[in-house]
Amino acid sequence: MAEIEWWKRGVVYQIYPRSFQDSDGDGTGDLPGIHRRLDYLQDLGIDAIWISPVYPSPMADFGYDVADYCGIDPLFGTLEDFDALVAEAHARAMRVLLDFVPNHTSDRHPWFQESRSGRGSARRDWYLWRDPAPDGGPPNNWLSNFGGSAWTYDAASGQYYYHAFLKEQPDLNWRNEEVRAAMFDALRFWLRRGVDGFRVDVLWHLIKDAAFRDNPPNPFWRDGMPEIDRLLQVHSTDQAEVHEVVAGMRRVLAEFGADRLLIGEIYLPVARLVAYYGKNGEGAQLPFNFQLIHAAWNAETLARLIADYEAALPEGGWPNWVLGNHDQKRIAARVGEKQARVAAMLLLTLRGTPTLYYGDEIGLAHVEVPPEAVRDPWEKNEPGLGFGRDPERTPMQWDASPGAGFTTGRPWLPLSPDHSTRNVAVLDREPGSILGLVRALLALRRARPALGSGSFAAVRAEGAVLAFERGSGADRLLVALNLGHETAELETGAFAGGTLVLSTVHGAAPRPVPARLALAPDEGAVIAPG
Ligand code: TEU
């Protein structure tokens, strides 16, 4: 039997580089900082790091506005630092995934500078320029993700350019062959340096309706929702031709070996999401599945969602799960500190590749960012509505020192006020800490083939309990998660007489498992048969 691919068995850990580890006291994390923490990551038990953008950037959107696809921003270090990081990660059998941002560049990118220099520019068609509407307004009604029109007028040439995000992030024209070739070369640049794959930013955005038709109104839009959601993005995203582009990216990765990984950031309903696996698996190996981020946190909803997702996967399509990222309210803030432990058990026992967001392993929750400290452009554009993403991007907390071991300087975003007690050094010594639980879960996942690569069956909701079974040959496990805050019971069936091998409640395992197992409030359990 062929060896299972590393990324199927593996666990991905997302690093937001500004906030992971500062090495030079400027208050912003950097590559040498990540390098210093590789032992921590190895010891934690993860298999790959995905690093949010570190390319040269004016930082209008904190690196998601790239000014040079083949360099490292001095804020983060040098190419030599990067090469050293890759070498050291590989020496520890950890892979390195970069964030690739193909939908848009920075407005400072030389390509855009040239493109905007005039209608006759050789790179005019690299971006999306259109004439004004007859009334002089924008060419269509498309909106920016960060508020306002997605079109910005360029008086010098009398045309508008399209930007799905900030006006400092003009969208590239992926229908243009030269753009494709240039961007594929950027992928090759990093693959040659040993990068193991990419998380591709807003993959479903790359191709837009060729006729730029107006988007229809969203009948479900209500006050308080982001402005972008006033319209359904049927013409501005998820066009059929995007799948050729994804297949093209996969082919570039394949030039460097079959094990290079393509992860797609795609916010779409499952039925459309699974198309990104591509025909015959020629698309992304892992189109990000964000359902756990948006779903109501109860057993029935989650059981249905998990079953439906498993059923929707195409032949050969491998599942994946995500609890949080740098754009989403943290899991501990969404479900509370105790349920965050149950959520960690869910993420790390479901079938499929999990992606862990830095800081979730220490239970970082919502960090209040006062108006004067706000950095996120979305919060600045649509203030006070809770869209801002700073609260989930605050520095990692390593120890009880004033800078939390993150920096000797002034952190770019405030530390969580609990940093003197919630940090790696303290939690490492605290029996039953969330950090200890995450380590134990990662170790269990590695030790038990049922969890690492096994089958998935019998997902069900019994009252507040979400349960499912995993199996690989003789290795079988039952996962039972009490999503409620009261004691709840579960019929253990064939697992009666077995043992509880891991519990989210400190001191609760190991214990014998009766036919009707009582789970404590907020208790998750992994059970082995007798
Ligand atoms: O995010 C894409 C994206 O769609 C999010 O901004 C999303 O709309 C929002 O978080 C609500 O769910 C990616 C990056 O992850 C994000 O940080 C960038 O700002 C954005 O693309 C532009 O590159």
C-alpha cells in the first residue's frame, strides 16, 4: 500500500508573523523569531507551519498587499533568514507553507505603477481597468470587502480600477496570460527555495465575470452586517474559469514533486467549495473548510454539518477543518474557555487535516483593542461594528515578563491583559492546562492510526453530546463531546466496558466506560473499546 501523503496525516499551524515572536525589539514579530520557536512547535507536535505574508509590503493590509512576490520585507528579516528557517524546520521534519496572495498586489507594486501610468501602458491589461458608467460613476455596483465601492477612479487616465479589498490592493487580471506566467514564476521562486506548499489567499476571487455585470441585492442583508454583504457576489467571485487557474497552480507545484501542498482560502457554501478539489483531484488538495467557524455550536448542527461535508467530498477528496484564523473571532471568544477545550478535541479528532491558529493552544480569547490602538483597515473603514480583526491578532504569550516573551519593546498590538498568567511557561507547568490538552491530543493523533488516517462513522447528536467513531484496522475509537454546560449522557454501545483514554476535564481520565456514560459539563472524551 502506498504511504499516505504527509499532509493527510499532518497538522498545520498558522503563524501570523507580526505576532508570533519578535527578535529585535521593534515590537513586531519576525522570521528569526519564528526560528527561535521551532523547538516549541516541534514539541507541540505539529507537522507544518503556514506563515501569513512576509513579502515586501507597505502593510496597508499587513502583508496582504504585496509589493514584491520574490522577497522578504525588512521588517521580517532577509531571504537568508528565510532560507535558514526552512532548513531548520526541515531538520525537525516540519514543513513550511507560505501564504500566496495572487488576487491583488499592492498599489506600490511596480506592475501596478506601470499599469496606471497610462492607457497605453504595456501592463495596462494586467489589472482591471474600466471606463466610468455613463453618469461618470463606477463601472458597476461591486463593493469592497472593507466597505465602499470596489472601484477607484484614476483621474490621469479617466478610468476606474477594481479592488475587491482596499484601494491599495488592486486586483490582477487573471484572464491575462502574462499575469499567469509571472505569478507562476513567483511560485517557482519559493518552491526552488524548498517551500513545501502554499495557502492561497482568496482563491475563489481570482476570476471575475468577463462582462462585469452588476451583482444582485442580498435579500438577507440587515443593518449591522458588513456593507459587502448588501450584494450577493455572484458575478465578482467563483467563476467557472477559476478552476483552470487552480489546476495550473497545482501543475507548477507538481514540477517540484507530488507532495507539494496547495491549500485554498475559500469562503463558499460546501456545494461550491468542493469544486475546488478540481476534476480528478487536479485542484487544491485542501480547499479550506471554514464551517466550524460559522456554525451554531450545538451537537445537532455540528453532527449534520459534519455528515453533510463528508457526503459532499468528491472521490479521493481529503477533508480538512479549521477553528480560527487571523480574520475570525478566536474560538475561545466564540464558545468560552471551557468549550474551547472541547473544540480543540473536535478539531483534532475529526477525519481530515486540521489547521491550528497560533495562540489557540493557550486559550487566547478576545483581546479588547482601544480605538487609539486599532490597526486593522477594516475596523478603520467600518468602525464600531465588530468587524475589526485586531482582537484575534494580538501577540503570542510566552512567559510572564512585561513583553510576554514576545518582545522587549512595545508590541504592535496590545497584549491580552491576562498575559502574566496565560502564557506558555506557566501553562507548561500547570496540570490540566489547555496547552497540555492540545499536546496530548496531538500526541494521541500521532499514536493512533484511527485518528491520523482512519475512517469516520456514526456521527450523531444525543442531546447535547456530539459523538462519532474513528477506525483503522483493529484500532477503533469513540469520540464523545458534551457541547453543553450540564452533565449529559451517551449510550456507548460497542464501547461499553472500554476505557476513557483522554478527557478534556483534568483528572477525569482514564476511567472505565459504562453502557451509559455520564460526561461532565463541557467534557469531551476519547474512548477505546474494552
Ligand atoms: O481574507 C479574505 C476574506 O474574505 C476575509 O477578509 C473575509 O472577508 C473576512 O475576514 C470575513 O470573514 C484574506 C486574508 O485572510 C485577509 O487577511 C486579507 O485581508 C484579505 O484576504 C485580502 O487579502
